[in-house]
Amino acid sequence: MVQESVIGWYRQRRHSEQHMTFREKLFHEKVKTVLKNPHMIFLLLTSSRVTPTDSTHRMEYSAFTSCSRRFMNIPVLVTNLGLLEQQGYWKVSAPCSASGYSLTMKKHGSRFFSSSGLMKEVDEINKMNDSLQAELQVKEL
């Protein structure tokens, strides 16, 4: 393992608080010493039950780093692409009629769809899979 490439480690827990346990703190200090990385980061992922049937969970996260054996919470900013101020790459969908859809598909469809109606990439992947399966069967015999 290349020591310079390790920037941190993480731990995932269920239904617990967003703070480091004593054991995690000791482990963090030991790893930091062994890898000689004073800027090692610890990421804590915790889930909290959102629905009574446990069908939906919310993941929470906190990042920590230690400085003189004191652990400081590092603010983590996860950008939601739907909330970006500059949304130039978003296209606003125009109302679409069946005739408009038909005309567009006739004009551009042959570039993306095969005569069987499958997307060309899917068709190519299926052909490759068939070829691979045939080769594997020949090798077994």
C-alpha cells in the first residue's frame, strides 16, 4: 500500500450519535502515526430510522480530524446539483405532442435506435454477450 495515497478512513454505524467513540479516536491516532499522515480524516456515516417499518433511512455524515489529540468536526458540503445557481446545463422540457414526438423520432431515431427498436448500444452489448457465451461454451467442450 502506498502510504501517501491514504487520506482517511470511515466508519458506518446504525442509529447512533454523530460523535467519535473513544475506540475510534484511539484507532484514528494509531493509523495517523503508522501512516505518518498528520492530516488524516475520519468520516462517520450514521443512519437514522425515518419510517416505523425501517423502509426508509436517512444517512448523516460528519468528518473529523485531530489536532493535538483534539478532534474537530470539519464542515462537509455536499452540493445538490438540483440547487446550483448556474443551471445552464438544465434543459426546460417543452410541452410535447404525439405528432411532435413522432416527427422527432423519425428525424433522429435512426442514430440511436436499431431496426428492432432497441437502443443501438444495448443491441451491441447483447451481441457481445452472445459472442462471449458462445466462446465460453466452446472452451468448456
